Amino acid sequence: MTAIDNLWQREPNKKGGFSVVKADHLTRICAALLKAAGASEEEAQAVAIGCVNANLAGHDSHGVIAIPSYIDSMKKGKIVPGAEWTIVRESPTTAVIDGHWGFGFHVTTKAMALAIEKAKTANVAACTAFRQSHVGRLAAYPLMAASAGMIGLAAAVSGGKLVAPYGAREARLGTNPISIAVPSNLKAPFLLDMATSAVAAGKLELAIARGEEIPKGWLIDDEGHHTTEPRDYRKGGVLLPLGGSEGYKGSGLAAIVELLCGLLTGPDFGDEPTDRDKFGCFLAVLNVAAFRPLDEFKKEVADFAQQLKSAAPSEDSSGVFYPGEIGYRREQERTVNGIEVENATWEMLRMLARNCGLAAELDVA
């Protein structure tokens, strides 16, 4: 394929410290870079689409800013392209999946698809996955279940220990996100997608790339003091749990996610010495039709969402948005107008193209 559609031939629109890039253009660029680094076509597409979809929904911390780190992990052998995932323990309603250090996007998609298939017969199913790389935006997986008329739940341990338990100044937990999607007649998905830390770690990297300060309450420095400087994260700083003065709630949720996504896979799995971060997942699916007629349920979920939105707005509020609605609105806007990629990330992608030998092919200056 000559010039891979000349992906770089048209400079994106410049907007302050950002380059504005259309989603399909950005997807092709990221897929080309991942393939050049050794990913298969299927893996490259899964990761590129997952990252760009995160950008579209406004989760820029899980978007294309992560592509350079994925490529670096491939070069270091921490991500194994082409790894075959295997089922190491299974029942009619459950499965434990070994990802063999493959792409988390690929492994977790397969795991959720398996849980959905089991739930079609058994009505309730759950899978765990271990020994895989970063899974990207967690919402992608429960949304698969919602599209199949089921309630999907996903939780993930986020690799390294980045978050201090409530009352501590040392990290013992991951950011450990939870996501739940519910089928409905709404245009936007009824979707919860949240970290159990005050903020996802990627938002600190995003703030660094954008040269921005962060709000107080996200991070403490290596001496335990609150800081608004995101670079303190790279100097031994530690994220705080969700909840501020009530941070024991986020800390407790994070601990439960650690148990579901780490220990539940079994101490006999994934224990070999390694410097890889361990990204484990717990996935559960409920077949709505086993409880209620699906059409009735979807209508009532939509009615419930409208009931939430009918509440009078508080002072300085633009009104109530049901879970998932803001992300959907961002996706609609960014699909039309393009995705704002901070110039630091855009230049990193260009540098990777040169380093991967794609300079001529992608017309990188």
C-alpha cells in the first residue's frame, strides 16, 4: 500500500497547543505505527480503535497519548504481539483466561465475548483475565454486553501501585477502575466508567504533555504534601483515592477490585518473576431477559434517565446528565469537528514514524 494513504500529507489544523485531527485519520496513523512495531493487523486495529474511541468520548488520558508507551513496551518485550490467549480454568458460567502478555485490548475483548456467549445460555456469567497489558478505556467491554441486551460489569487492576490507601502516603493500590453498562432505549449508553482513585494516572501524563497544573486533591508529592504540579508524579508522587475527605470509600472500592481482578484468578497463576505490570480484569454479564422482558426494561431505563434529568438544576449547574451522556455528546462533537491532540503527543507520534522507518511512507517532515 503506497504511502498508507499519505497519512501525514495534510497537516492538522492548529488550535493553540493542539493539533485537531479527524478520528479516522488518527486511527490509521496509530494502526500503522503499531504494525510497524510488530503488532498484527487485528491487534493494531483493536488498540488504535480503542485509543481513538477513548479520545472521542473525552477520555484523552486513555487515548492516543498511550500509543508511544505501548510501542515502548513492545520493544522491551513487556507486550508480546501475537500471543495466544488460553483458558486455564472453565465451567459453564465462568472462565479464567491467561493472556500470555498479549495486548490487553485484544485479550479482554475476547474474555468479554466469551462471558456474553455463556450468559446467552446460563443467564449469568463471569470471566477473569490475567497476564495481559493495559486494557485501555474500561467502558469498551461492558458496552459490548449492553449492545447484546445484557448488563455488563468490568473491573481492572491497573498494573503498578500508584495510589495511597486512605490515611497513607505510600502507594499500595492501583487506580483500579470500575465500569457498568446497561441496555436502554437512550441515544447515549447508560454507562458508569470511573477510577477508584481521585483521577486516572493517565490524566497526570496528559497534564504534563499540555503544560497544565492539576487540581489539589489528586496527588501528593514524595513527602506526602498536596501538590498541583503533575511532574511530582514522576518524582515519587502518589495518587490519592476517590472521595477527598471521604477517601476511605474510594480506597475500599480499590481494595475490592484488587481482590476480584488479582487474587480471584488464583495464586497459582501469573506468579513468575517479571518486571511487567500485571493488568488483571474481572468481567460479569447479566442477561436482562432472564429477569425482565428486555424491551420493557430498556424503556424503563430510559424513563429513569429522563426522571433524573428532570430535576431542577442547582446553582451554577447546566443541569443533570445521566451516566454516559456527557461522553456520548463529546463523541458526537469530536466525530464532526475532530480530536484535539496536544502538540507534544502529535510530535511524539511523528517522531515514532521516523524511528519506525515510516518517514518516507507517511510523508513525515
